[in-house]
Amino acid sequence: MGDALRLRTRILHHGADTDPHTGAAAVPVYQVSTFAQKDPVNLGKYEYARGENPTREALEHAIAELEGGVTGVAFASGMAAICSVLLLFQPGDHLLVAEDVYGGTYRALTTIFRRWGLESSFVDATEPEKVAAAVRPNTRALFVETPSNPTLKISDLAAVASIAKEKGLLTIVDNTFMTPYLQRPIDFGFDVVVHSATKFLGGHSDLIAGLVVSRTAEMGERLKFIQRAFGAILGPQDSYLVSRGIKTLAARMEIQQIGAGKIARWLADVSGIRKVYYPGLPEHPGYKIHLRQAAGAGAVVSFELPDGPSAHRFMRSVRLPLLAVSLGGVESILSYPATMSHGSMPREERLARGITDGLVRLSVGLEDPEDLIRDLEQALGK
Ligand SMILES: *Cc1c(COP(=O)(O)O)cnc(C)c1O
């Protein structure tokens, strides 16, 4: 019956939402490493918790269902998820990567994986022709992120997936900013979806987790093999907490994005703000494409103050948002990409991507947006 139900219902009723052994209303924390076997030859489904754990399995089932994929795989962090996906490739392979991909992904690719022989180059994925032109004979995959971080650039998922398919590339997308509640890249032809579940899926700034969903069972088997062999699994307690967070995803996303929309529109009229980046503003260059492929603009707004010192003054003066790395929590979080998410990126690379010293990123939480606006206003006045 899953297919007939709408997404908001499936978030709660996806087939792995209750404990099959006891009927408990939530799949409990199976805090175990190993499972007693009835027979030494015919081993049961649960053997050793690096391979299978019922709490993790419930979460993996839920995320696969919500993304419209076949297999879900849970990892110890978003970066563990992304790096485990990168283990699908081998030395000599080349990956084409969207140029404003998450800073940690950029760092892993340009240090660990480059040293290990996996080539990568960066392309402006908002222009499909540039993607097509950048494919090399040894290119194996395209890795994109839309909206991108922190300037919320929009790539056309269907257009880049079709180019990649034509060239025989595997398509990977980081869907952290949208979550499957707002955007399901598999519907547009993507093969692999990755998440930092630390953000909106967990939703409460109380855990670190990563998820991967594959469009096919065959790719799911390869990813599960890597999960078991490499071992960067998510523990049962955090698996439980992510499942718990996902139950309120629709409610949180709806309220947080209403707040983000109000704040973005307000910021657009504030003198002294040079630019506002939010895909829900009609003046955003990716507005039309984004609303074609996503059900909303999300809860992250970036904006640019005139320079570093004015941004620093502003960040020291806000009272409500946490000044912190991360996003997607119930509380608003104000980040400074130059020293936080993109602190590991060389300065010239960072500036070339529009990540100036005046740029700040606000993840809008569940507070009343009027209170947030008043707080931003007083801090901008300093
Ligand atoms: C935070 C983040 C990551 C990394 O996830 P961790 O859970 O911190 O390892 C990857 N991609 C995006 C878009 C992120 O925001």
C-alpha cells in the first residue's frame, strides 16, 4: 500500500516503523554487537552488528522508502557516508564534481582520495553544457549538490542526470539541504543519494550521522558490502535518534521554511546587505528550476554583508541563533563559511565560489520569525 500513500504519511508508516518482535511503537535501541545463533551452519539474518542491526535497519528502510530508492545504508557521519560511496571507485578513475560541493567533500577528494589515485575535477554544475564538456575518457561519476552550500546555487537535476546517463556515468547527489521531504533526486534519474543526517533529518543538533540511498538493488548490494567491509556504520543509539527525528521532518521543514522565506524577503530590502541567496526568491537565478524539482525552498538563507569586519560585528551581536557550524536544527544556527564549512578551502578557491569574508549562512529554526527578524535587525544596526 506504500505507493498509494502520500509522503507525509509514509514518513510515519513505512513498514519498519514498529518493532516486529514486540510491537513496540518505535523500533528500540538494540544495543548489541552480536546475535546468538540457533545453528552453526545456517546462520540467522542477524549475526554481527557491523553487518546488520535491527535499529539501524529500520532507519535504512525508512530513508530508502522516503527517497524512492531500493536500499538505504547508514553511516557514522555524512562524511563517512560520502567517503564510503567514493570507495566504489578505483585509482585512475575520474569524478566530475560540482564546484561548490560541501567543504568536507572537497577536502576528502583533494587530499585523501587524490593521494590514493582517484582523480577529481570541479565544474559549474548549474550549466549542463559545462558538465558535458568536462567529461573525460576516465570519468566514472558525476557528484552534485543542489541547492549548493553556502550560496544555494541550483543545478537542474533532470538535465545533468540525462547528460551523465548519455556518457555512462554514475550520478550521485548530496540531498542534505532539501531532505526527501522537499526533493527526491531518484525521481530525476539519480543513482545514489547521500545525506548528512546530522542536519535536517536528525533535526535536533544532537547527533552525527550519514545516509546513502541507491536507486537499484545491485548498487545497494555494493554499498552494503562497503558498509560491512569498511565498517563506518552508524551505532544503534544514533540510528534510533535519526529515526525519531525523521518522524517530525514534515512538520519541522514546513515551519522552518516559512520562517526562512520571511527572513529572506526581509533581508532583500535591508540596505547594507549586498546579496541574499535563497532559492525561494523570484530574483534567484535558479528559482524556476528549483521549484520545478523541489516542493519548497528549504530553511537555509545566506547573505552577504559588505566586508569581513561588518560580518564579524553582526555575528558577535546576534542573540537568538547559535553561532555555530552545522544547520538543520530546531534552533536557528548562524554560520560563517569562511572559517567554518569552507575553512579548509584555499582562500582564492573560496572567493572564486562567491564565499566572501562578508558571507554568513543562517539555518532558520522553529523560533517565531518575527523574533528572529528583530534580532537580526538589532545586530545589523551594530
Ligand atoms: C554537514 C554536511 C556534510 C557532512 O556531514 P557530517 O555529518 O558532518 O559528516 C555533507 N554534506 C553537506 C551538504 C553537509 O551540510
